[in-house]
Amino acid sequence: MRFVIHGENVQVTDDLSAHVRRLTLAALGSFGRRIGLVSVRLYEPLDAAPAPVRCSLLLDLPPGGGLGAHAVASSPDAAVRLALAQAGDDVRKELARRCSHSGERALGYSVTW
């Protein structure tokens, strides 16, 4: 997985960036070979007080596709966790759908004696 992390009105420090990477690997690590680019955008509007943080998560699923997840929470950490929870479910469903269309097994192995 490759990462791109942007912040708009949210300071993306090295610590926050590393934290987002750890959370992503924990949530999506089992799909790591199937995910190309992970793009995370954290946005906090200036006109709201207290401002909710929005997280937009885009995942590249080669070949030819991807998906996105969005979440709003009170902190960057909470927003990222919510978006990753949604993305994990969506990735699982998408990869299962792809396997069912290609004739592959979605989960597990088949052994014939």
C-alpha cells in the first residue's frame, strides 16, 4: 500500500501521518496486496465551532477500480477510524464480488485428494 495524506485546516504532523498509516494497516492489512494507493483527506471547516473533522478515504483496487469512504467525527482519529471501518466492509464485499465473477474462491482454500 502506498499512502497520500492531506489536511485542509488540519495539521498533518509526522505523528498523525504515522498514526493514520498504523490504523490503515490494522484495518486493511489483510487486503494489503490488493490495495494500491490509499488517499486520506482530513478536512475541518473554519466556520463551525466546535468543528467536526471530515475524513475522505479513497482506495485504489487494481485492476480498474476503487472505492471511497467518508466519515465525520469530533477528532481526526475518530473520523479516520470510522472511515476505515466502512472501507474495510466495502473492500471485503468488492473483492468477494470480483472473485465470484471470475470463478475464484472468495475465502479459504480448496484441497482435493
